[in-house]
Amino acid sequence: MGIKDQFQDKAQELKNRGQQAAGNAKREASERASQAKDRSREQRDQSDRARRDAEEQDRLDMDYDA
């Protein structure tokens, strides 16, 4: 195996590592975005639930006062 072949092999290895690292970073970013979206959805749902509960309590209070 000549020097040229060794450099080509090393270049191919580094290229493969770079592609793999880029793929891993992309996958991790996608997972983080998905988790952030889930947290946002959970917070919105919790806020909606609290609002509905408060509205229901207000209606019950008005019925009790009447």
C-alpha cells in the first residue's frame, strides 16, 4: 500500500466520521426540538386546564351567590 493509498484511506475515514458526527448532531437537535415542543404543549394544556377550572369555579360562585 503506497503513501497515496494511505492518505486516501485516512481522508475517507475522516469524511465518514464527519458525516456520522453531523448525523448525530442533527438527530440530537431534532430530539431536543421535539422535547421542547412537548414541554410547550404540556404547559399550554396545564394553562388551559387552570383557566377552565377558574371559569367553572366562577360560575359556581355566581350560582351560589344568586
